[in-house]
Amino acid sequence: MVQAQVDPTSSAVSEDSMFEALGTAGTSDAISGRVSIPNKNAGTLIKPDNKNWAGFQRGALPWIFVVALGGMVALLAAFYLIKGRIRVEHGFSGRTILRFSAIERFAHWTLSSTFIILALTGVNVVIGRSVILPLVGEAAFGTMAQWGKLAHNFLAWPFMVALVLIIIFWVAHNIPSKLDLVWIKQGGGLFKKGVHPPAKKFNAGQKVIFWSVVIGGVALSFTGYMMLFPLQAGTPSDWQLYQTIHGLVAAGLSAVIIAHIYIGSVGMEGAFDAMASGQVDENWAKEHHSLWVEEVKAREGQTVAGRTHPAE
């Protein structure tokens, strides 16, 4: 049977008709040319299997980002309108407790600042052409995208270093326990006045954020590395899989971080001080981390006793 000839320069030619003419319709065979260099993959012109991946990148993934980020913002806005800001019920005492050391805050701010830039530049890759390009024009968007790519590639490294640091500093405090079930049953005390479930240095909600950051951060770091060095990723299909995972995890983790930023700033009175100066008000600490306050007070008492009675 003689296959119909297709003029590839015709404006009416479709991709499917070209595949039929080349005998690759309905198959996964790549359309390749001839190359004289050792890398034979460079001769691949069209790979039909890539159509599903490209369609996901252009279609479903942008909507996943919009739903995840927009949905979280809408949810937090509704919570704020209904509940308002979570206040320190007994007011500020004027006495403070050291919650985080300088090195802990350095690791946190390095991780958070790099993640925000990575998230913004990543979102630009996903929805920039459809949302931002029409607003700023091709020249401005091209410059922004170029600098964004450089920032995304290079800031990934301090992000990974900071991720390792927070794991070292806080993993021991974030091991799940039965105490977390009590916190969850009482809704963290966020919905009923006068309810302050006991918690150590990190409550159940903060543990969820910690493990989301750790698991998501490790996944982003690994898949991001594979995307930076595609020869390490294996086949092109493997690279596409890593890119898909990278995008999905980024969307989910970005939504979690938006919630974290809200609670740590406008959502809860006194919470921002923990990462600003490292000192938190004693009443705030007692209402949200009562068992941790007891531990701190016990250590301070032992220290004072040791200084007062060195012979002991």
C-alpha cells in the first residue's frame, strides 16, 4: 500500500497527518534525522510519546498551581475574616524566653528566602507565558525569564544547605508523639477561646509543616539536580518524570508555605518574634508551648543551682 505524500511546508498540514505519512501514527517511534556526532539522540526531531508530557506541562500543571496557591489564599482569607488574628489571650507579660538561636534563625531565613525566590521563578516558568507575558511584553518578559532561570539554578544550592541545617537542628523536636493527637483533637486551640493544648517546642501543626518542608525539599532538591544534569537522569522519559514530580511537589509545598507565612506573621500575634529576635513573650509561649516552657524553666533552675552551689 502506497502512503500518501504530505508536503511538510504546507500551512494545512497537521502533526497527525505527518505521523501517518511517516508510518509512526499510533506508535512511540521517534522521527529522527542523521547526525555525524557521537550523540545520536541529537538526531531525534519528534518523539510522539512527548505529546502527553507536553500537554500536561501546558495544560494541567498551570491549573494545579492556580488551584493550589489560589485555594490556599482563599482559605486563609476566609479564616481571617471569620476568626481574625489569634491574640495572646492573657496579654504580653513583658518577660521573654529564647526560642531560637542566631544560627537557627540564619538557617530558617536562608531556607525561606531562597524558597520564595525559587517558587516565584518556578511559577513564572509554569504560567509566565500565559499570564505575565501579555502584561509586560516580550522584551521585559525575556529579561525577567533569563534572570529568573539563573536565580533558580544557583539559589537551589544554598536552599539545599539550609535544608540540611534545619534537619540537623530540629528533627529531634519533630518526632511524632501521642501528645500530637491531643493537639489535633483540640484543633490546636485555634477555634475555641481558653483552649491551649499542651505542646513541647513544636506542636503537631508545626510538625506537619516541618515534615512537609523536609520531604518536599528533598524531593525538589533531587529532581532539580536531575533536571540540571540530565545525563544523570537517564533516559529523556526519566527526565520528564523528574520534571513532572518537581512541578507537582513545588505546587503542594508552595501552598503549605503560604499557610506557614500567614500563621507566622498576621495570623498569630507574637509568633513572628520567634524568628525575628529569637525571643518570645512568656505568656505566648505558655499558651502555645507550655511543656517546652516547663523544660526551659527546669534547665534554667538547674543552671542557677549549679552556679550557686558549685560543690554540688
